[in-house]
Amino acid sequence: MAATATSLPIDSKAYCAAFILREAQALGIRICTDGDELILVAPLRVPRDVRVWFETQLEEHRAEIIAIIQRENAGRF
């Protein structure tokens, strides 16, 4: 039996991390890492409460977000 998108188990932490990064990019928020820490740079037009929400989510999903960023940048070095 072939697996379909709805039958595959979803890693909710990884899914949330990808969502956070996508939404940050849409708002012009830059997120980078040194492998241990995350750095968030937001344009001044981003409201404070939105920036605080992203900071909270970055802390909650730190490991998954770092893994995604490192995977995306693996071929660049």
C-alpha cells in the first residue's frame, strides 16, 4: 500500500519549526544560528508583540529550527 500525505506521521515540532521560519521570512525577519544560539533580526515595521511571539517560539523550537537552518545551509560551505 502506498503512503499518502495524510497517512504519514507528522513530527509536529519540526512542522511548527518550518512554519515559524516560513512566516518569519514572509515578514522580512531574518533568523540565523551559530549551531547553538539563534539570532533574530526584525525590521522596525514588525510590531513588538509579533517580535516577542517569534522570540518565544524560537526558544520553544530551538533544536528543530537550528536543524532546519543547518540543513538548508549544508551545501553552501
